Amino acid sequence: MVCKSFFIKHIPCGAAAGVKRKEVFLMKIVNVVCAPGRTGFYFDDQKAIKAGAIADGTAYIGTPVTPGFTAVRQAGESISVMLVLEDGQVAWGDCAAVQYSGTGGRDPLFLAKDFIPVIEEHIKPVLVGKEADNFRQLTKEMEAIEVDGKKLHTAIRYGVSQAILDAVAKASHRMMAEVVADEYGLTVSEEPIPVFTQSGDARYDNSDKMIIKGADILPHALINNVDTKLGRDGSKLKEYVKWLSDRIIKLRADESYNPILHIDVYGTIGQAFGDDNFVKQADYLAELEEAAKPFKLRIEGPMDAGDREKQMLCLKGLREELDKRGINVELVADEWCNTLEDVIYFCDNKAGHMAQIKTPDLGGINNTIEAVLYCKEHGFGAYQGGTCNETDRSSQVCVNCAMATKPDQILAKPGMGVDEGFMIVYNEMNRIIAMMKAKKA
């Protein structure tokens, strides 16, 4: 079909006012097609693991506890949502959920067979026949859909919003990053966003991969057990941080490589020293700061206080103690900071120094965009994260969003193998940069 070109105004969104009009093309969505897929990691029954399920190789031995699970660890699933445009182009995104689905207030386990019918029944009729001309408006309509009085599963909103962004980009002959920049009054970054890599339990071997490949932030480290990984007195983690600092100095190509050390401790520091004992926690963080030198240190999830309000107060109190004493360790909010509303709440209260914006938990990627922009506008660190249990496609779309919003760091994903996730994110960023330069030439 031949599509008639015409001029439209940009969406009236504050900073975007006055942006030059661009030539786009009328392009309807004519079909929605779904395909089941695999993710880059697994679904893990967190409750069963905490109740004593035993690791056996890659698997876990034990009885699943969380509804929907048939094993303590099972293959991660995704749904590719493909929007067919009237000129035959296909835009797509991937629905995916976090590794520990079904717990901590999150939506239930995301299985393709259960949710493809939901997309076909409730999403398809809304999108078919719509013009792919406005990402923000189309995602707003999609996010408003309810089934039995409830919003659609976060994973569905996540994947469908990716497909909508790609559809608008394809219809208007722009990159997805350009669509985000144009609709939110931003500019696409001319430089890469710092990439944060995650090691899983292979925190030694995988750190070597990160150093060799020049990761900007490393290694995550998965410190999720007091006895085996942190140490009751914190000595095991301190030993690891010192090893990591020495290892970077030994393996780096030259002294210009100075990555940030970012350790996720899953609340274990609070378990060891008391969630609200800010003096003891700060004493320990000062020791970690010394062990990390000459590198900067970030600690994610120092405590898990059990609910959102307590978590906010604990992170706020610990930040104030660190700042008062001049301890240069940044705190990253993760637990109980899941939705756009949560991110705003933690940011407004300065609960920590940075928020992990866990992309699948926010639903539509429009919420990720708004969370990053809110943090930046209010002087709070913005870490556009996600989960190891995503796909190559969701990772690529997230990179496009980041290149427009410019968070402080983005997560290399999916998977825990380092090489694959880093490659996907790094390469997508550099393709965007190269294309933007070519367009300006």
C-alpha cells in the first residue's frame, strides 16, 4: 500500500514545545501476532529457595511453593508481540518478567500459554486499526486496559510497549531512540551510557571477563547470603572487594581504566549489623570503601526492612549517616522500589543516592522513561536496570530508551554470562551513535 506523507506537530509535552515538525507517514497497525519464547535466564521460586531448596548443579532440588511453579527453577519464558504494519513491516517487542516472579508483591509467574490468549483477546482489538504515530498516546491507551478490574500483567505491558515504540519508529523512518527523544523533548546521546555488568555466583571468573572487556561498572557479585558470602562480621565481602580492586589493577590495559565497583548485597548488611543500626552499617561501609580504593564503590540493597515505608526510612537514615561522616559510598535502592510511584517516593525522600529502575517491574517502558527523567530532574542517581531473565529484544529497546534519557548507568542483560549481555547492550548503543553521526554528516 502506498502511504501518503504529511506533516504533524510533535506531542505537546512541555520541553518538546517548539521542536520542528517532522515528516512522518500514515501507517496503520493491521495485525498483532504472538510467539512464545525463552529468556536469557530462569524463573526461580524465591520462597522455596529461602525455605531450604538445595542447589544441584544449575537446578534446585526441592518442592515449589509459589503458585504457578512446577519446579523450584524452571526455564524463563517470554512472548514476542509482533505488530504488522500496513506496508508489511513488522515491529516487535518481548514480554518478560523478573527472575523472582510471583513474590514481593509482583505479578504472578509469566507463562506464555497463559498470557498469549490475554494479548489476543484484550490487546489486539485495541491496537488493530490504530495509526502508529504516537508512542506516548498508544502506550497510555494500552496501560489503561483492565481485565476483571486489574491492570494487565507487567510483563505484557512491558513487551507491548516495546512493540509500539518500534512500530512508531518504523512508520516514521526513525530509530526508537529518536522517537523517545522527539516525544519527550530530549536529544539522543552522542556518547555511550556506562554499562553495568552482573556476574552471578561466578564473581571471580566473570570479573575477569568484565575487566578484559572494559565494563564501566562491575560486578554485581550476588552477595545474597550472610554466612557464605558476606560473613557475619562482613569479612568475606571485604576480602572479595579488596581482591577485586587488586585484580582490576593487575589486568587493566592502562591506568585510564577506572570502573565503579557496584555490589548488590540483597539486604545482608542489614541482617548482619541491624537494618536500622546506621552507625554500625556506616562503620562497615567505611571499611569497604577503604578496601575498594582507588575505585569508587556503590552498594545496592544494604538492607531489606520488610516493607516500602521502613525501607525508605532505613535507606534515608543510612544515607544521612554516610553523608555526615564523609563516607564516599553510594547507596542504591532496589528492594521495595519497584514501580514508577516507588521510584518517585524514594527519590523525593533521598532514600539512598540512586534508584535501580527495574524495567519489567514498571510495566510499560514509558514508565521507565519517566522514572529516569524524574530522578535526573531531582538530583537522584538513575540506574536503568532490569533482570537477567529478559531477552535480546527487550535489552535492545531498553538501550534505545537510555540513549534518549541518559541515565547514569544501564544494565548489561540478559543472562549471567557477561559476554552475551554486554555484547547486546554495547553493540546496540554504538549502532545508534554511528547512525546519528551518519545522519548529521
